[in-house]
Amino acid sequence: MDRDTVTTLLLDLLARTALTLPRLRELSPAELNSHPGGHPNSPAWLLWHTGREIDMQLAHLSGDAEVWEEFRERVGLGEIGDTLGYGHSHSEAASVQVEDFTVLIEYIGATLGAAHQYISGVSDWGEIIDTYDGEPITRHVRMTSILIDAIEHLAQVAYIAGMPSVLP
């Protein structure tokens, strides 16, 4: 695919990701930090991780600073907040406790804004930037993966938020 087509498709995927944010029901601190079914990943963890996975991978792609720098203190997670979340033990995941739903939504929104800026400026989506299981990964594939992961995690939060019987 040519650059303009890929850019248009990724901007559309980005817009669909961003559209989920205002549709999420605001969760109380108890709901945000609940662990339905005893799962280690609370809605707070899912939202925080959504922002972190976009932010860390995008910073790696773009060479820019992470948006997290602006949100670290506001989110208030300490050292665990600086991690990505993949591979967290049950206790590490459970330690992600956030009282403010809005700050997590603002963080994700800011990472999506950075993603928009990045997507709009890429000149070569076919550039190989990494490998996975010996297979080449292009900028196009990585950015698509980042946004799909974000949509999946936001959908999990929407699902949990829509089931008040499992929330405290």
C-alpha cells in the first residue's frame, strides 16, 4: 500500500480508538480498582496499561519522550507506573490502584494525540523496524498492533463497566 493509503487507514483506526474514550462510563474509585472474578487486572490496570502500551511503543518508534512524563505524578503509581504491564505478577497488577478515572482517560487521550502527530508525519510505512519470531515488522504493522491492542483493552473496560453486578 502507498503511504497516503496507510496513513488514512491508521488515522481512521486511531479515530475509532479515540471515540471509545468519551463512551466509557465513569467508574468510581471502588469500581476502577475492583478485580471482577478475582482477575489481577482491574479496570484501572487496563486503562493505565492502554496508555502505557501506546506511549512506550510510540516513544520507541518516534524517538520522542513519553507522554507519561506529564502524567506520572497525577496518576500517582510510583515505580510500578513506569512499567508497561506485560508480565506483571498478580501482586504487581493488583498494586496498580488509581482513584481518578478522569486522569487515566486524559492520559490515554494524550497518547492518542501523540500517535496522531506521529502517524501524520511518517514517510515510509514499509520500513522494517523490528523482528518478531524471525519475521520482519514494519512501521505499519507495529502501529496497527498498538492501536488494536488499545481498542481491545478499552473494550474490556467497557464490558466490565457495563456489568454493574460484578462491580462493588
